[in-house]
Amino acid sequence: MILLVDVGNTNIVLGVYKDSEYVASWRLSTDVKKTSDEYEIQVMQLFTQSKLDPKEVEGIIISSVVPNIMHSLENMIKKSFGINPIVVGPGVKTGINIKYDNPKEVGADRIVNAVAANDRYYRDMIIIDFGTATTFCSVTKEGNYLGGCIVPGVKIASDALFERAAKLPRVELEVPRNIICKNTISSMQAGILYGYIGQVEYIVNKIKKEMMDLGSDEPLVIATGGLAKLIAKETDVIDKVKSSLTLEGLRIIYEKNKE
């Protein structure tokens, strides 16, 4: 049994892989103030609720974009499972050739997504991860990570509007029927989400052109992350939605690096 841990700025996603299938996945809030003991209580409760035995865990791998949480998490893992986890970063085999000016700057989550997508599709791709930030990554079928761009996530944009405009309320992220709206909440939802969809379409089309100018085939566009399904329903530039892409990438990297 393998425990996969993806640490994002908002949530920690955990997955358990056993006997060639995923048997559980959980989501915790990312909190750098929590101690290793607090994380241990949460994780052990999740194993108990899912009727899984922590003693069966034989390997653990972590991908993190939150350095300040790693001390607590690694201590928790060593104490609860007696395992030194693999941490995705320099020196870990991924099979991806990073063409960034400084490869160490690329977020671990972006590389993990590239590993999973390349393994599954083996073609030129654009990977969009709708998280706290939304990342767009360009990857060739040969496994070359060309780079990409980063924009504020949808929730950041929504929260900023609420916090900076005194008379505007906080709204749910739902797509209204029309863009000509007749109340403030629908007007905000339309502006935030249709505006974001337009941004996604423009960036994808611009990346496609640059990739094809470099000799790539027309890339497949894959979306993952919390709001991937919501955005994908409203645009035809997204070809595939894979919510488990990061966990799948972690499993593949674990297999490449296990002793």
C-alpha cells in the first residue's frame, strides 16, 4: 500500500494506492501552524474511517508547493508510519526533461502532472491545473517540459473583488445563464467566471500557436484541479478533465524511485 501526498496552498490531497487501484482519497486544509501531532490525529482518523491499516503502508511520496509545512508533515510520517518519504524535487527521477531557465523553480505539482499526462497520453500537451493559482504547462510527447504561465486562481480573483469593493458581496462560484445580468450577484458571477473562461481560451490558443511554431503537433489540452470540471463545461478548448492527475503522477514517480 502506497500513501500519496499532494500539498497545495489551500488543500492537502492524500491518496492510497493498493493492489493496482486507488482505494481512498482525502482532502485536508493546508495549515502551516499545525503540529505533526495534529496532522497525525487527522490522518490516523481518516485511515480508521476508511477501514485501512496504516501498518500496511510500505511507501510514501510527497509533492509540495508549501515549504513551511514540510517539517511537520515529514515528522508526522516518520512517527506514524516509520517511513522516510520520497519528496519530489531535485535528484528524484521523473522522466521529464525540464527546459526552464532554472529547473529548481518549477513547482513540484507541475512536474508531477506532466509525468502523469505524458505516461497516459504520450503526445504534445497543455496541462492546466486549476488550484489556488492556475498553471498552464507545455509538455512535448518526448517528455520535454517547455515551460508555461501562472495566473491567479478563480477564487483569488473572486475574493479580491469582495475584499476591495465595499458594496460587493462574496459570491458562490457558479456560472449564470446569461452574461447580461439583472442583479449584483449574477453580474459578479458572470464577470468572474466568463472572464476567466475567456482568459483560459486566450492563453491556451496562444500556447498552442507557440508550440506548433516550434514544430509540435496540435497539443491535447488536459485540465485538473478543483474547478476544472466547472470551467471545462463552458469551453471547447479543454479536451480532457482528469481530477486524479497529480496522484497518478505521484504513483508513477514513486515506482521510478522506490528502492
